Amino acid sequence: MVVTALASIVAIVLIVLVVYEIVNSAEPAISKYGLGFLGHQTWNNYTVFGAATLIYGTVATAAGALLIAAPLGIAIGLYLSLFSDRRTAAIIGPLVETLAAVPSVIIGLWGLIVLGPFLRSTIEPALHDVLGFIPLFGTPSATGSGVFTAMIVLAIMALPIIAAITRDLFLTVPAELKDGALALGATHWEMVRGVVLSSMRPGIASACILGVSRALGEAIAALQVIGSVFQISSNLFGNGNTLGATIAIQAQADNSHLQTASVFYLAVILLGIELLVNLAAQAIVRHYRLPSVTGPTATAAASGRT
Amino acid sequence: MAPVDYARPLTASGNLRRRRVIDRLMRGSATAAALVAVAILGLMVFAIAQRGAGEISFAFLTQNSPEQLYSAGGGIANAIIGTALMVALATAVALPLGVLIAVYLTEYATARTASPIRLALDLLYGLPSIVIAIFIYGALVYGSGQTGFYASLALAIIMLPLIARTTGEALALVPKELRDASHALGISRWRTTVGITIPSALGGILTGTVLAIARAAGETAPMLLLASVFDNTKTSFDIFGQALPNIPYEIFNLAESGGTVNVAKAWGAALVLVIIVLIASLGARALQIRSTRMMTRR
């Protein structure tokens, strides 16, 4: 009993330690720059450090990823829980979850060498030709790396999370409600829209939040495909940078104490964003008394589905 | 009231027809979305298999990196060993701790004590691996140097919430009657847990552990910060003394350094890692099917 209680306290201590250690290590940069760090755009690796370009890159790529992954993921959740028969769901469900198991460095490698060049030679010019009057769709990138590629790569990583969580949510909708709607003459889709989607709105929101949390925090795959340029560009096809990618590549550079402290400051920002986002998801889950949700692997084991 | 035309065939028309078209359209797009996800996975696996298969040979699996980064030949033997060692050590730390936490949550905790612990686990689960990596970097590595052990610690923190959660779910599935029967025989709570509850949930615990291992084996961010400075031509077992070569960093480094030879090797290493992760995931799934079958049979 005591041993198990002590072990449980370790979990709480760990979270506190993580926050304390990262904030503490960032202290020199926090006291030098204060909150101005968040709005400052220059990062020159030696003397001047600011996070604005990275915050922009992180939020922009995650937002783009969400825009792509949310509708697709919810649709997959609907397909697996309501539209497919049991046997096809038993094949496609695990395949979607396998996508979540692919290590980020491999998705990044694929994004860098296969997806990026493909986007550059086909999708980006097409979007530029048709929608070029919008500044977002500017000149296609030179190498295939860039914000747009990062969005797609991060969307691929968020997709299975959103799909698996929404699937498990939709499975919890009581059969009486669904049958009732169908008995009233609603088509399948009307039943889904009127009963399933409307009653599960908070759960869908928290699924999307957990998906975007993955996209916000991904360091390696983003680093591989985003081009690592400290700039805020309206052109999606241009290079950018994210908090996670910069932490990953600059933590050990150690050109100066201030640089290391600034990297830790970036980690403080990322940690803050992630804690906020995850607390929001948990708050929604608790407030609406939804079945607890985490990620594809855990939920798969939880529901005992195969 | 309009007269009813009894001769009219019973087919949808007008509004109902429009509703059915929308219904079919929506169901079709949901199916298409699922196919998109499967297609992405297929394209990715195909690319890795196609580009990596040519690299994999006996030498690739049994030799270390050549002296010069850009020269051909050599393999990733030391990286495979390093990853295995670090993941094993991480499992040795995270598994007992995770099981203990799960036991506390399901067997002992009250609603009031369970809630902060569950929240802490959920938050740990939500922390990006780069944040955990830089935490260990700042706490242990900065100023003193990398070791395989520190990387293992980061992996253990990543594995802990996964193992605790899956174990908790497995423990919750153990029928209450089993515990009651044990209590009725006068067996203490702790011995019931160790002797009855945990063995009954072993399948679920193993499933969670294997899933966590699959996740840890592919984690790259901790390796980049905590196990990236080493002599790649040598095999090292000194996990507490120096950083160990490992597959994820090998892939990252080879891909970033560019050059045809290196990128080809990166695909080879990626294929090895994907095979390891897929075998672990499939193994976990098989275990899970087996254990749920055994649980429901009882």
C-alpha cells in the first residue's frame, strides 16, 4: 500500500520537477528578455534571441495540420464506428492505429525525401496557379521543405489520434438514440448529424485538442521538413521553424550561456502551451463526464477492440 | 387533401431523394477518408520497403558504421544493440513503477487521491518527448555529459503513463468476485493483489508494456539530446558511462547529412526500425486479443 502510494507520488513529482527544472534553466534568458522574448523576431545563435518566429511557426503548422486532420479524422471515426461493418472495421481500425505507431523520425524521413519533392513538383504549383492571388499560396518552395510540408506531415501524425478517439466516442452513443432517429425516418447521415455529432461535440473537441497537442509538440519530424529558417512569411510554401525543432537542434549548440538559457525559455513556452492545451482537453472530458481519452494505443487496449 | 395515387411506384422522389443522395455522399466521403489514411500508411510502408530492402544485408545488421561518414559499406549493428539496451533499461524502470501506480489507483486510492494522480499521468502522457528530453538534458546532462542511462530515463518517463494506464485498465477488468473470494478466505489485500489480481491482468499489462516498448524504440528527440555524441565505429555496452549509438539517431543523422550513400543507409535503418516497431505492435495486438478472450471466457 505504502509502496504503491509512493510510486504514485512519483508521477506528480515528475510533472513538478519537469516544470521546475525547465523554468529554472531558462532563468537567465527570462530575466534578461522578460516577456519581450515572445514578441522578438531575431534569433542569431550568438547574442540575440527571440521566439516570435518560432511561436508563429509552431501555431501555424499545428493549425494547418488540424485543419487537414480534424475533418478527415472525424470522418474516419464515423466510418469505423457507424458506417462500416464489423469485419472491415476490424481491418481498417488497426491499420489507422498503425499509422500512429510509425516513429516520427521515419515519417520525417519520408516527408523529407518522398512527400516534400512531390508536393513541390505537383501540389504547390497547382495551388499557386489557381489560388496564387492569396498570399498564402506564393512561390513553391525550392527544395520541398517548408511550412506546407510540415503541416501535411504533422496532419498525418495527428490524424490517427483524432480518428481513434472519435471512433471510441461514437461507439458510446446509446443504441436507443440512434435507433430512435432511424425509426423516425431519418437517413443514416441525418441520424449521425442530429444524434451522434451533436451529442458528442465536446468529445470531438477534446479529440481535436489532443491531436493538435501532438502537432504542436512534435520536434523531430518538423525539424526534418520545415527548413529551419527563422522567419515569419505569409507564403505557406516558404521555410519556417518551430519551437520543438529549434529546441531539438540547438539545445547542445551551447555557443553561450544565454543561448542555452534561451533554448530552455523556448521549452518553457512549449511546455506552457502543451500543459494548457492538455488541461483544456481534460477539463472538457471531466466536465462532460466523457469516457477518459488519451491516445490510440491506450484507447485500443481500453476498449478491447481488435 | 390531395388524392393518393395508389398506382405510383414506391420509389423516393423529391425531398426524400435529395436526403438519400446526401446520405450516400456523406457515407461515401467517410469511407474515402478511411481509405486516405490507409493509403498514406501504404505509401509510407511501400517507400520504406522499396528503398530500404536493398540496403539490408547480413553485413548491415552485423557491422558498425565505417570510419568515414560518407563511405559505403558498414551497418548499424552497434545502433541496434544500443537501442535494445536503452529500451530494456527504460522498461526495467518504467514497468514496476507503472504497475505500482496502477495498483494504487485501482486497489487503494479514493476518488480524492486518485484524481490528482490521474491528472499527473494524463499530463505526463501529453508532454512532447522533446520537453522530457530537455528536462533530462538540463537536470543531468548539461555540464556533465551524455550517457545511455540518461536517455533511458527519458524513455522511462515517456513509457510510464502508457504502462500505468494500460495496466490500470487491465486491473479494472479483473472481476470483483475474484477479489471478494480471496478476501473471504482471509487473505490480506496486498497478497490478493500480488497473487490474484495482477496475475489475472498479466495479459493486459504485457500488452501495454510491449506497446510502450514499441513507442520508446522509435523515440528520436531524447536520443538527439541525450545519446548523440559517440564513436559510431565502435560497439559500446557501457550504458552508465557513455552515450550509446541507437537506430533513431542513426536515421536522423544519416538523413540530415545528405549524400546518396547516407540517405540509402537511412532508409535501410528505417526499415529495420519499422520492422521492430510493427512486430512489437502486432505482438501487442495478438496478446490483447488473447487476454481479452481469456478474460471473457471466465
